[in-house]
Amino acid sequence: MTEHFPGEPKSAHMLTRVPGPATEALRARHNRFQDARSVHYYQDARKSLGNYAVDVDGNTLLDVYGHIACVPIGYNHPALLEAFRSERFAWLAAWRPALGVAPPPEWVDLVEGPLMGCAPQGHDRVMTVTTGAEAVENALKAAFAWKARRLRGGASWTAEDLQLVMQNRQPGVNALKVISFEGGLHGRTLGALSATRSKAIHKLDFPAFDWPVVPFPANRFPLDAHAAENLEAEARSLEAVERALREGGGTVAALIVEPIQGEGGDRHASPAFFRALRRLLTDYEAAFIVDEVQTGLGATGTFWAHEQWGLDTPPDVVTWSKKFQLGGLHLRSEFAPQEAFRLFNTFLGDPLRAAQAEVILEVVARDGLIAHTRATGELLVAALSGLCDRMPQLFSGARGAGTFAAVDVRDAPTRDRILDAARQLGLEAGGSGDRSIRFRPALIFGARHVNEALDRIEAAARSLS
Ligand SMILES: Cc1ncc(COP(=O)(O)O)c(C=O)c1O
């Protein structure tokens, strides 16, 4: 298998424990003004290379966590470094416009080029923002505007609407709902948070919309050993979705779903499940929003994870961020609001980050990194299955699409101990859900990195007993 990042370190190399003394000294300073308790280590980002992160204590770690799935082509990729040395990037970095008011002409090139070039099939509009949560907020707003217009039979607002909306009492509209799934994460802004169901701590004390939540199938692995129970779980979930749509009596504007629940524990459903969802949403006239913030840009072995579902009609709105380095949404044109200023803010994204995304997309295409990720993913899931076979008392449920992969550990405390022990051995990995270890490496992750990561997880697990 081709190495896609020549010159990167041969393997992880540890000098201290992680977090080491230099990290702890920085954390002490940092904690005075910000909450730095979540920091794993302070990264010496200039020294990090390819799949390997270097921390301020000089430790070199193989990174399969990737800043929560945000590293597309590895640290300090030569193509990005070269682009950032160019006059074009220096200028873009020095000037951040209000893109809805006075964009530079280059912005139109970026919209026509990389941003529409990667649009999901059937999508002909794009909006850019900064983060995943903002992408979701705007997807929800697009769905509400679409649904409200339909409920009015395409008519414009009445004088009463214009008056009551200023008191947050728009007739009919406050009853509109979005269905989301148990275990889903769609962001932490107030609207998106009402659709987020992964952890109580994200939601406690924040007022929320009273929207329906339905079970996610969370198929068990290996799939062939659990076929019947997975089918039942999917049927139960689809029944719950249909019930919520029916009981909503026309008030459900949208359903939002991740192709694979990322934060919620790498929970999967089958292509047939998503096709059935698509049909239900069409039947009940609710928008189908697919949240590809964590899955988008190749990690699952196709550019968009939803390409693997074989849908007859594409999703209505697709949200994205993370590996793109900016946030955004693609829409089918009927879901784009008809009036100006409906999906709007000051910056509307950032041309610098869009230009960075363009370079990333060029490298991904030039180096065939999606096919590479598909092949690496097969090795990775096979290696995780091997681990489950060798240590069945500890590991189970190896699963993945591309390198978006995970394995379950016996219980949460053991998972956390394995993650910590693996970090001491030079593997930066993360958890998802209650007891899964997740892989979110860059698209340059290859066969030798799979071997190294698995060796370290196994050694970490053996060191516990
Ligand atoms: C599927 C999904 N949607 C939305 C978000 C929120 O993105 P952000 O943290 O950039 O707001 C995340 C973040 O992890 C995510 O995984």
C-alpha cells in the first residue's frame, strides 16, 4: 500500500508521560482564564507531521483522534504549507470580508469550484458558515422556512404574522418540530442542542424545544451474527419515526440524522434503514437532513457517507464541517429560502478556509485518498476483529466504514484505562459513547499505521491485567 506522507516519523516515540510536565505547566497558566481540563496535551503543531502529533514535552504520538475528526490530510502537509506561503493565501489571511455584503471576486470562484464541486448529488445550493453547529442551525432554519411556506400553501405572510412574530408568537410556526435520534449529536448551540441527545451534561440547564426523540437502531456487530435482531431494531426505530410523524399531525418540519452516530458511540444502521427513512419523510412532507459534520470528506470510504445508501432521492439538506476546515450546508434548491437575508450572518464562512478546503480536496483527488481510506478501513476493521477474537473478555463489536471505525470495551472505566495506557505508549485515540474506542484518523492513515495502532491498543490492554 502506497505511503501518502513521505518523511513522516517511523513510529511513535515517548519521552515523558502524557500529559507531561510542559503540558501541565501550560495548563496551570491556561486554567486561570479558561477551562483547560479537557486538554489532552499542548501540541507542538509545527513539529507534528503526517499521522504523528508532537506535544510540547517532545512526545511523538500516532494520532487516530485527529482533533475530533478534523485532520484531513495529516499535519503539515507539503501542499498546504506551499499554498500558505503563496501571495494569495497571505492576502486571504489578512482580510476577512462580510461575504454577504462585499465578497471579493475570488469568492465566486471558490463557490463554483471546490464548494459546489463536492456537492452531494442533486444539490444545487451551498451556504458556508464556520462550525458544525452553525451548519445544523441553518439546516433547521431552511427546513422550517420550507415547511412553513408549504403550510401557508405558498402564500406570503399576513399582517398578523408580521406583528406576532415580533412577540415570538407566530401562528403555527412555534409548533413545528424536528425529530432526532437517541445518541445523536448535532451541536451545542441552542437550536441544534434540542436535536442533540448524546450526553445529559451537554443539555442540562439549557431551555430546549419539546421535539420528538426516537431510538436509533445501533446495529450489533458482526452483522451476520446479529442479522435478525438488527432488523428488529431497525423496524422498531422506523415505527417510532412514523409514529412521531403521524402524531405530529403535519407539524414535523424535518428529521436530522448522522450516517453513523459519531459521538454517541459509533452506532450504525443499514442502507435499507436510511432508504426507508427517506421514503417516510417524503410521504409525510418533512425534510431529510443528513448531518455529515463528522462523516463528510472521505472518512467512511466515500466522499459523503450517504452515498453508500443507494437513495432514489437525495437528502434534502446535508451539513458538514470538521475536515473541510469550515462549516456549511448543501441543499436541494427547493429547500433554500426564497427571500434574501433568511440564512445569513456577518462572515458567512471564511474565504481563507474555503481556499484551504480547495487545496485539501485537490490532494484528496490527486492522491486517491478516498479509495486509499476504503482499503485501509478494511484492514483496520479486520485488525479490530482480530483483537476481539484474541481478547473476547475485553473487546467486542469491531465495526467501521472506511477508517471511521470503532471497537467496544467491556465497560467505561476499562475503556478509559486502555485509552490512557495507549496514550502512554504513543497512541492518541479517543472514546465515543459509553465504552467505545473510536478511530478518526486522517485520510493518509495507511497499513503500517493500522498495525502500529493495534499493537499499542493490545499492549495497553495487556498492561492492565
Ligand atoms: C455529527 C455532528 N454534528 C455537529 C457537530 C457540531 O460541530 P461543532 O462542534 O463544529 O459545532 C458535531 C461535533 O462533533 C458532530 O459530530
